[in-house]
Amino acid sequence: MTTVKKPMAPHWIAKEIKVIREERGLSQFKLANMAGCTQAGLANFESGKANMNLIKIDAVLEALGYEIEIQPGRTPIDGEENERE
């Protein structure tokens, strides 16, 4: 049986979301409602206790006024492991 390792979102994404949320004076509950996710899910993601799928991360970022941009040819950020196998 083949198992597929579920890649984790880089921890810096969760940290940046928390910083932006706090700078804007938003509670986790308010941002979660804006993004269509749960406060518990957002709290666990921000603290590194749980992962969040790309669709939910995109919804959270969109609620904060950001979008995900994928740039071909970019290398992993210093200190981040390349999770592609």
C-alpha cells in the first residue's frame, strides 16, 4: 500500500496571517466568519497545531485583501524545506 504524505503549509504563512489579522484589529472569530471557516480551525492554524488546505488559506487571505500568486521558477524560501517529493 502506498501512502501519500500530506504536505503542510509553510509555518510562515500562518504567522503572517496572524500578524496581519492583529494589525487590523480583527479577532480570530471575525476573520474566520469573513473567510467562511471556523475560529477553532483558524486558531489551530495560526498556532501551528493544524494545517489548513489551500482553498481555506486563499479564503482567509482574500478576506484580508490578499491573493495567492504562484511564480514559476521560484525556489523555496530560506529555512523552508522543499516539500515536493
